[in-house]
Amino acid sequence: MRNARELLLAYTANIADPEVTSSLFAEDGVLELPYLESIGLPTRTVGPEAIGPVLPKLPRSDK
């Protein structure tokens, strides 16, 4: 098991790869971003299989 620091570093290092990033979440892991409602996305997504498809839809600062 990775600790919180290792997971955060892995998440930020792989943010451009939704498959890798979503695999860092546990089966009951939650991506919860309340502001997503304002752009028509779910505010709460559970599990890596559900999180993976949401990640590419997130706004990016480099676009």
C-alpha cells in the first residue's frame, strides 16, 4: 500500500494519463469536486472504473 504522499506524487506525475491516474484510486475511492456541477459533470464519482472516464473531461489550465 502506498502512503498519502506517494499517492499524491503519483497522481500529479500522471495527471495527463487518466488510466494511470484512476488506477491509483481504491475500489471505494472517491473523486469529489463540488464545482464540477457548474460545468455539467458529476460532483462525486466512486471507484477507478467510474473515475477514469471523468478525468479527461476535467478543465485543464494548459488549453
